[in-house]
Amino acid sequence: MVGWPLGPYSVSQRDRLVEYRMTKPEILAPAGNMFKLQTAVRYGADAVYLAGRRFGLRQAADNFTIEQIHQAVAFAHENGTRVYVVLNGFLFDEELEDLPPFLAELESAGVDAVIVSDLGVLTTVRRHSNLRVHLSTQASALNSHAARFWRDMGVTRLVLGREVSIAEAAIIKREAGVEVELFGHGAMCMAFSGNCTISNYTAGRDSNRGGCIQSCRFKYRLSDERGGAGPQDHYLSSKDLQGIAQVPSFVEAGIDSLKIEGRMKSPLYVATTVRAYARARDAAWQRQADFGVEDLFRELNTMSHRDYTSGNLVDKARSDSIYLHDERHEPNSHDVIGHILEATENHLAIHLRNPLETGDRLEMLVPGQDIRVLATDTLKDLTGQRVQRVSSNRVVLLPADSIARAGFLLRKPKSKIDAQKDDISHDTDDAALIQHHRAHAG
Amino acid sequence: MTRTTRPSFSITGRTQADLRQGWELDGVTEVLLEHTDLARIGNLDTNQVRQSAAEARNRGLKTVLVWDLLLSDREIADGGALIRSLDLSHFDAIRVQDPGVATYVRDAFPMMERQLVLETGNHNLVGIRRWIEAFEPKRIVLSNELPMPLIRSIREALDANDHTVTLEYLALGRLLIFYTPRKLISPVEPETDEWAFIERFATSVDEGKHFPLVENTQGTFMFYEKDLFLVPYLEEIAAAGIDVARFDLKHFEADELIPALESYLREPSAEHLGRLKSHLAPRLTRGFFKSNRTDKQFVKLKNQHLVVPEQAQLVGTVVETRKKKYLALMTELPFGQNDLLEFIAPEGHVAKARVEWIRDVTGNEHDRAESTGLWMVNHVGKVSAGSRVYRLRES
């Protein structure tokens, strides 16, 4: 372990960590629909998680029909990617009755595991199938005693609560002898997961069966008395988790899976996060002293996001993990442009989500490689006519590119300044961690 | 099993004085003791817990030590040490929620009676039975999201299997709707002490709802703006099979509320009811006591026109339209000339049309679009970008 940049643990924790076996954590990506699943696979996810039409926590996501689950598993497995299906709602008895036929379909499709949070669901899965079971973060498993309990109930992996640090997760893994999965990136509940029922009472929508209205993101006024005057802010809102600097610690601590949140997020988000975390993970696994964390910070800042925090990955989340909106915050440096529908020897056909003009800097996200800039001197519409500008929800034809493939995501800088920026301007509380990394990288 | 007309009562309060007053209520059989370092919103120190336990015991009450925090390994070890220092002989039971804490208590204090809080989730009999088998609690505290008809069926099923576990349901108190270990008030009020017990109201700016908020050493807790008030329904609660109704008095002015509660329990008149309500929040709720329909709005969460039916043959999605010229489709299934397709637009328009011609992007004509990808077909009116395209079976 000499020379390897240890994660930012305390000395005592660091001493204990050398006992753990390094693990190459899988990069686990969200798949809100088929295109996002394909994107995750394309950009290097080792596993994806998705939901059917019922039993999950994202009723507003597209989700998958049974037929689509079969197709998704086939596609993922062809590309060496595992598929986990979320069944993490807190279900009532009548819903449980509908579960066994769905489980049979999942087994038939060949899914690699299901993710549950409810002991009734877990019991039903164990009774009616041979599916591997992962425990959802919704169950808020926070300690090794809970881990042993869930292990004894038949769970093979715990998606630990977001309150658990990397060091604590390593101890839980060792003590309980189960696989552990930690969130490495994405939006975070402020509350213990599964312990928030604001939506249930205020909106009549069960937050733990897919109806969360995200009340924690609302603006509130604090006062000493009911209805009193007081300052307004987003007191209950958490910054987004961003753990790119901690990826070497994931490897070193033996964390089995690094999870990216966001089945409702865009394909560009999926591509950007998977690509960044897979790069960091691969570099850490190969013990590269410098895995380009600054470039990856910059990559993760290209997307729209709340201010970043390392959450509880290193130490308990502090007051600076609250997302008190800073109006000066620039949420993203780049806009999505679209994705490639078709890449032939003659052209690239691109489906536009935002307008594109000739001369725009068009950046293509290439799996496992650097960003590639595509020429936009010649734009054509589907009739072959040259055009200067193409609006959103249109298809534009560009000259062929040897690297480009169908499904690749495209973006452009929001300003020419961003396009030329060399320095990082990351809005994260991890500056100290970057310094730490720099110090060890040499 | 014969059900009494009212359940027995379990009480908790903020201070020793509150507890002393509360356990005088007729029907109280149990007192919950909430230590600052063990309970989510505990206000008693070690001496106060010991004293209260001893006093309650002398009055013939059951004493329950509440350890309902969600905890890390280190915190569990610290809590275990504290409990040992409290002298377990003072208590008849320990109440836990975290399955890790429950496991720890089962292993470390095997002789102690366990009470298991299942208030978060746990809405089905299969799971509840499994919790009982795993931890053998003498009591389970059921979620207030469970309506009485469901509780009745749970009770019947447990009775049929000779389970002797008692069931508890919150009948009076604030409804906890949000629990985080993070401190959310003291960081924005620099003059406050982060180790203090802080109470505020958080008013949602858009909706004008006033949620009680508490920050203490354990984190931050938010409660529903309406207090749960099921006192008029105690007979129904008992009839459903609830053995113990909990009165959580710690958020109220107990010296005013308890006499009013006592009067109402003794004589449930309109006058006493009004007096009792006056000591609670301006708005009260029965919670999900009667029914729980919190999944009924799910159909509104996404555009139903774009939801692909389970058995449908989705050919693809329209990615561009050019009026009177073409539709561009991104396909997932092959299709051919003369196929009858159905187009469902995001706005809900439905159009059916035959495929008159098929071209690839370079303009070559095809009889069939065999491979999945980008294809152009004849324009169809009222079809917009984003429309789903299905193959129709022809009879």
C-alpha cells in the first residue's frame, strides 16, 4: 500500500483499512428508461438498476414494461452489464399478492438481483424466487448489527444508508460478511431514507411507494411561533453528493459497488457520471497516482446540479451540506444538445434537444476517451438542405465521424468563455480533498 | 380474544413533572422514558430516567426505556454502555426501531423484553410476522399509515397464529414526518447553541403550512402541521385490535393538556372535547385512521399518453415531423410498407395510418424498415414529435 494515496481517513481508521481487501467497485448506474440504460451500458456501467411499472419508488419515471425488461437484460448481458430491478416500495398486502408473477418474469428475463427495502417484500421474493436480493438504501441500514440481521434474512448486498462513511462501510462489510454498496454521486434525501413521509401527509402521495413531491426542496420560513415572520431559505434541502475524489477510498476500503443516483435524470447525466466515475475507478484500481480528479470535477460541473458535497463519505455531513441556494451559483457549464441517432459512413444524424447553429462547439462524449469536438460547419436537415440553425426536436445531419456511434451524447458550452476555460472552477466543498489528493499524487 | 372497550394507555412526556401528571390518567399502564442520549427527542438525563422509572414502578406501571435512534456501530456501542450504567433492573422493556439496535439489544440484553417500532413502512402482514419471528418482541408499534381495517386483519392473523404480541398505535401527539441526523436550524442561526434543544416552525413559503421543527443533539425532526387526534376513537381502536394507545405529550403544555384529557376520558362531552382540542394545534387530523389512498394520484405523475402498455408492440418514437412531407421515426421494431400504425401524440391525439412509403436518411426507398434506427415515412396529420408509434394487429 506504500505510495498509494490513501483516502482521507483518520489515522486509526486508516490503520484498520489496511486489513481490507481492495476491491474494484462496480459502477452502478440509473436506468430510468431503455435509452438511459443503453447509455449507461455504452459509457461503461458495470451494472444498472431499473424499475418495472410497479413496486418501485419513481412512479414518474418512464420505467420498463415486462417485455422491455427482457430486452434490457438481453442488451445489458450481451455487453457484460448486470441488471438490478428495484422493488423498494413499502408495499401493502394487496400489492404483495401481485408480486410473485412479476418475480417469475424477472427470473425468466435473467435479472441479476432485485433491490428491496421492505421485509415483507424480501420474504415474498425469497419464498417465490431464487433471485439475489440487495437491500435498498430505503431501509437505512447503518451498522454491522443491522447488516447481520439483513444477511440472515437472505440479503447478499446492502445499499447502505447515505449516512454511512466509506470507513464505516468497510467495517460493516468485514463484520457482516456481505457485499456493500454506497452512493457515490447524485441527489440526496436530507432525511434518513425511508423515514420521510412529508408527501404522504401534505400531498396524499406516498413518498415510499413512488410519490415523493420533494418537499425538502421547498423554501421555508423559520420562526419561533406558528406562522411568525422569519428568514426564508431551503433549510431542508441537501446539496448533491459528489464523491469523485473519494473513489480511491472506495477501492481501498473494498466497497463492492459505487452507485450513481438518478433514474429521473437525463441521458447526458448518465453518460457524464458513468464515464467520470468509471475513469476514476479504473485509475484507482491501477493505482495511478494521479487519476485526473480535476478534469473529472470539471466534467461533473458540466451538468446541471445543486452545489456539491462529499456528504458522509468521509465524515459526518456538516452544516455546509445544506443547499442554501446561492443565486450566484452557475448550475452547469454546458447544455445538452442531443444524441446520435445514426452514424454511417456518410453522415451523423443527431436528434436535437437544444438548438444548434453552424460554428457551434459541439462536444461528443466518447466512452473511455477524451471529449471529441465535432465539426459543425455543415449542417443539413433530413431533406439534405443546408441550414444555418436547427431548432430543438429536430434531426440534423452532420458529416461522418469515424469515432462516433449511435447513442453517443452531445453537448455544447454555454458560453465561449467556458469553451476555452482551462482552469477548474469547481463549486464543491471538496477543495481540501483536491489539495489532499494533490499532496499524495506526487 | 376479547377486546376491552378502550385500549390501555402508554404515555411519554418532556419532563418528570409531565410524566407524574400523565401517569395519573385513568387507564395508563405504561410510561416511556426518553433519555437525551437514547431517544430521538428525549429530555431526561440519567438521574431523571432512573428516578422516573423507580417512581413509576412504585405506582405499578410498566417502565419502558426508549432507544429509537438510527445509529452507527460506534453510537450503538456508546448507547449500550449508557444503558448498562442506567441499571436495567429499573426497566421492564426496551423500545427500539433500528434493526441493528434491535439485534444488539437481543444479543446484549437477552433477558430484557423488547418492543419494536414498526412505524416507518411495514404495511404488510408478511413483513410484520417476519419481524416478530426475528426479534420476538412483546410489543410492536404500528405505523399510523395503517388504517383500522388493515389493523383489524393484522390482529386477526396474528391471533390465528397464537402470537401474543401486543399492538400499539399513536392516538395523540405530533406526527413525525422527517428525521435527519443533520442539524438544520443552528447552522442558520449563529446565535443558537448547536447542542441546545431548539424549537421552531418551518412555514412552507408556497403553501403556508406551518410545520413544527425540533433540533437537538440527535438531529432535526419535522412534524406534520396538524396534530394527530384519535382520542374520540379509542373504542374503535380497541375494537380493531390495538392493545395500547400512545399519548405522546412531550410537545404540549402538559399541565394544561393532561387535565383536559382526563376530563374528556372521564366524560367525553362536547365541552370537554372543545377544551381538550384548545390545547392542541389549531388543526387536527385523524391521519390514515379511516383509509389510506396515497397511491391513487400516481397515474397523474407522468404523461399517460406516452406510457407504453404492457402488451403493446412499440415500433418506435417520432423524432421529427415536416408537414405534408414526412415523419422521421426512431424505431425499435421492424415495420413494412402497408403496415397499419397507430400514433399517440404527447398531447393525446391518436392517429391511425398505413405506411405508404419508407426511406432511409439518404433518400433510398425500402419496402421494409428491417433494422432498428432512423427511418422516414409519409406524413400523418396531428402527429407531433415525441409521439409513440405502435403496430396495430389487423383482424
